[in-house]
Amino acid sequence: MRKIGIILLPALAIAGPSLANMQPAKWYSADGVGVVPSIEVLGLYDSNLTNSNTDQISSWGTIVSPAIAAISEQEKSTYYAAYRLVWGEYFDSSEDNFLDHHLRVNGEWEFSARQRAKLRYDFRRDHDQRGEGISSGVGGVIDEPVQYNLHWLHGLYGFGARSATAQIELEANARQLDYQNFREVTQYRDRNAFDGSARFFYRVSSATRLLAELKAGKSDYKTIEPNTPSRDFNDLLGFVGGDWAITGKTKGRAKIGWQQRDFKEGEREKFSDLSWSLAADWSPRTYSTFSVEGGRQAKAPEQGGDVIDNTNITLDWEHYWQDRLATTFTVGYDNNDYVGVERQDKIYEGRVGVSYQFRRWLEISLWQLWRDKDSTLQAVTYDKQVTSLKLRLSL
């Protein structure tokens, strides 16, 4: 999940996604609601907890994450709710300990063969590691991670039969971001963001559709920094592209277009340039999948500057050597060009993992992550490695 304009490293993401096909059992209540409890326990070593280039702090640590989910499936609707607690403790750096809460509630409805809708609410009481996001470059100075609350409401409405020649999608998002500590600085990044999209799909074959998309959005900052122009902005984006889904082989979506970001106060430099996104999977064998995901877009900076011109790409290979044994290899590149200040950040990341499913309800995985951040601003450069062992259990 992304914060508003911030790339997140969730607590358990350092250990990678789940590889094996865990099949947790559900406990059913008298009224047919399925309940699924689970827990993840992670042991790790982080070579640079504060994401700093000087006076680095390394530590072993443990992250424990119990979760519970409930699902109710009816003929034309599905309701889902889930809660996860994430508790982390570092043995040699108690300043980096954290306690996060994640909540999700969503519903899906099939009104008819031609109409469907989804509604989802997410709440995250989360944190950024020291030296990430708004604390980039000062991870060794502050005495605890930056904490924030994020509320996110998402809605999607689709019109047109799934096999029809033409289809329409309407999508809306509302987000509220509020930082919880270091308020003398973070109060100026609290904000509300809204966006809406309209997409038109035209089917050219059973597996391929063309698309046209128009998206508009705005972001309003709650507090304006003294003697500084407002950061409030409006976005307008237009795309053309297509998506495809060939059973058992490949699926994806690609689009290219233009993004324009205008600030409500003219002192800030606007962004008007090419924008694109790509997400695709290719499976040459049923047990092996290659994935690519990337894009270019304007983002809101958590530190100086008016806009971040962000380009990113991630390549992933997941391979099942046996039904229970899988490996994954991931490489990523993230480039941030700051508009309004002289700064460019480049992040290179690699991750290798192996996972084995001992039982339907038991999985263990071993992960190694490398990250190298280069920047024209020397204070924010760093490199790190994270080694982790994760245990997942369910019913």
C-alpha cells in the first residue's frame, strides 16, 4: 500500500510476499460467516535501522503480527473485514520499536449481469522507519520512527457485461493523512486527497480490450508553513492503453498519457509531462511466473521541492520447484527528480526468497534484501541489508 505520495516499506514487506499456496481453514459461525485467524512471526537482522550514511545502527529484531479476517459470501454479494496488529521490537535499538494497526472492511455487489460495485475502507496506524519519508536524512538524529494515521475510502462501479464489447468503470478515492509525532515539522504535511477516474473499455478480442481513461484529483494541506507558498494542488491525467488476459499465459494492463499538476498558488512550479504505467505477468509454465510493474507520475514531496517526478520499475520471478517449494527474485529501481530544488534520488533494491509449505496451515520462508540509495543530497544516501526468517501459521 502507498501513502499519499510516499513509498512505504510495510513491516512485513521486508520479508517479501507469501510464496507458497497456503490454504487456511475457516471457522464458520451459526449464520455462515467464515472466520480466519492467522499469525506471522518474523526474526530479522537489519544492518542500518536508521537508514543513515553515518553512525549506522544495526540490530536483530522480532516482528509478531496476529490477524483475523471474517468473510460472508452470498449469492450476489461478498462482505469482508480484517484486522492485523504488527508489533516490532529491536534488541539493540529500542527507539525503533513500533506497534501498528491495520484495518480493512469491504463489500462487493453484483446487481445484475451488467452492473457491479465495490466499496472498501482502510485504516492504518503505521510508521516510517527512521530515515525514511519525511525523516529522510535525519534518521540518526530523531529518537523514534515517524508515526501516522491513514484513512482511505475507495469505491468502484462497473457497467457492462463482462463479455460485452464496451464497458465503463467509475472509480473514486478519498484519503486523509495525519502524522502523529514531531508535530513542529510534520503538521505541514497533513493533508486530504481526493481523486476520481472514468474508464472506457472496448473489446477487440476475447482476451484484449482497449481503454481510455480520464482522471482528476486534488490535495489540500491542512496547515500552511509560515512564509511558504501553499502546497495545495489539482491534478488532471489522461491515458490510452489496453489490458489483456490469456488464460494460463499472460495478463496485464499498460497505458500512456499526460499528467498536469497545477498549484493553487503560482509561486510553485507546475508539472506537465508524460505519464505511464505498466503491470504484467507472463507464465511460460504453470509453475513459473515473470512479472513487471512500473510507471511515471508526479508525486508530492514529504520534504523540500514542489513536485517529485518519479519513475520506477520492478521485475520479479517466482518459480515453484515443487508444489510446496518456491523461490522468488526481485529487482527494483526508483528514480525521484525533485522539481523546485536541486535534488535527485535513485534507489536500487534486490530481494531473494525461498519458501516451503510444511503443512496446509504452516509456511516458513527465508529472505535477503539489499538496498542502495544514491542522491545528489549526500545526507540522504545510504545502503542496507535485511536478512529475515518468517513463519506463517493459520487454522
